[in-house]
Amino acid sequence: MNLMSTRRAGFTLLELMIALAVVAIIATFAIPAYRGHVAKAHRMEASAALHRAAQFIETARAAQPAPNADAPSLPAGFDQAPANGTPVYRLRATAESATNGGYAIEAEPVAPGAMQDDACGVFVIDATGARSNRAPASAGTVDSAACWSGR
């Protein structure tokens, strides 16, 4: 029997190091792309929640005999995005002002959370349909069109 013919199966240290290096390179690109995708999904959810809340308030206002200048209240399910589960954004309605046409609804990121450092900041929609964003203090100007379109 030849001692050289018996060979053990397994990985060498070099093969293991190469595999770990490949995984590290893939993770370097995949993790930021994944986080960007998750942030985009949260922004789209906030946008959809604002539109649902605006529709709720419009329906409630149409059912009232007299206009109410107070801030309309949002019931459970309309006060956060996503509607079920852990909130990423909190929604609140504000009272009528000279510029908002009757009400405004804001979606503010919950801190600490996935969106607290997002450049889009607070999403705002009012009764006239105007959509805007208020940037966090650490960010500069906000491209509202990009925030609302999901880019």
C-alpha cells in the first residue's frame, strides 16, 4: 500500500481565504445596494400612506355638515407607515392655514429607525395636492420630485 495514494478531502487554507475574499467583495457592493432599496421602499410606503390619509380626511370632511378648522385626527392604521407592524414613519394632520387649503398631513421618520438619516426628511401633502419635503437639519436642499417618485 502506497502512503501517497491516501489523500484527505477538505479545503486548504488558501482556498478558504480566496472564498472569504470573494464573499467580502460581493458584500461590499451588495449591502449598500440593499440598504438603498429598503430606503426607497420605505419612502414609497410613506407616500402611499399620505395619499390614503388624505383620502380618509377628504371623505370625513365631505360627511361633515360644517367645516372644521381644527386639525383632523387620523385613526389607527392611518397614523403610521406601514399601516401594520413597526412604524417607520408617523403621520399627523395639521390644521388649516392660509396656504394649505384646509389641512396638511406630514409623515415624519421615526427615530431611531431606518429612515432617520434619509435626505428626504419629512414628507408633506396638503389639501391642494401640493407635495413637498422638509429636509433634516443635517441635510441641504431636498429634491422633492425624486423623493416622491421613489428614485
